Amino acid sequence: MKINIDTWTNGREVSFCPKHFISTSTELTEESKFWVLERLRGRYHISMLTVSNIFHHQVNIHFEDPQEAVLYELTWS
């Protein structure tokens, strides 16, 4: 397995979601998070949404690069 050096040397995951980040609608899973870490290069933010009517937590990811958001949606939706 080839390790993405950018994941371990650069601060790609940010703790807050800037306004210019692009939100995705496809829920983040462990498998898709690993894919993001190994395949993509840009910054991202992970957030948890609560759907109040069924008390379900959905984990979403937001990307700084719109192209990475589209690629994520096409791959994981």
C-alpha cells in the first residue's frame, strides 16, 4: 500500500468549516474517509448533523476544492 505523505505532513483536516468550503450530501463512512485521506490532496472538514425527527446522526464532509467535492460525490453516492 502506498501512503499519501500529504495526509501526515500537512494539516488537511480543519476543525471548523469555512464559508467557502463545499458541502457534500453523501454520508461519510470509515471506508470513504480512508479514500479521502489516500486519494485527495486538499483541505476538508468533517461535521456531524442531527436529524431531529428520527434522532439520527449523519457525518458529512466538506471540501475546499469543488473538484474534490464532485469527485467524492461521484465515487461514493
